[in-house]
Amino acid sequence: MAFNETSGNGFRSGNEFGAGGLNPRHCRGEACVSWDKPFREPIELPDGNTLVSLRDAGAYITQLPQSEHDAEEWQTAMHCLIEAADYGGPVSFARLGIAQALHRHQEKVFDPTRKRSRWRKPGLG
């Protein structure tokens, strides 16, 4: 059965992502969404490369080792990525999920010098 043909249950058979990995456009009802949507700001990777679009992020995640791929943070990032690409969800959520997964091993340290005290008005000593 060819890719464009449907089986008796109404679903397309074959690999919907095609030979290149991720399909650039899916049409769900009236709205078409795309894996080519760019992030507002590129995501900097530890190796110096950047992720510019949802497609780049999807390709990066699929190339992760299985131990990384199975981590809860990467699973969440993949969920947000698929929501943004296939169902029109917020691209910013996908970006945040990937950034959190990339930096999950970094210790979160509070820097009190960056916090401004709101107990006193400025200039009253």
C-alpha cells in the first residue's frame, strides 16, 4: 500500500515521517502546522551548534543516546515539541522544555545580589 493510500480504518499506512525523518507539514482539519517553525531565539547546544527550528530540535532529540532519551526531562521536551509541530501548540513551550532538558544537570544557585529588597523604598537608607 502506498504512503498516500488509506487502509480500511481511515489511517494512512506507512511511515508518516518519510525518509528524511520529520514531515515538514501536517494538515489537521483546516489548520496546517509545520516542523519548520523557528524558535524566537535559537537554542545554544553544549557543542556550540544551535537549534533554530522545531525540525532541528526533533533531529537532535532523535540522535540522543537511549539513556538520555529516556530521561523524564527529554520525554517532556519531546511532548512539547510534538504538540507545537503537529497540533499548533506554543513553540515557546517546546523551547523551554528543550532548554530545561539540556541544563537539567546544572545546579540552581540563588544569587542574592540580583534580588532587590522590596521591604524599603529606595533612597531611605
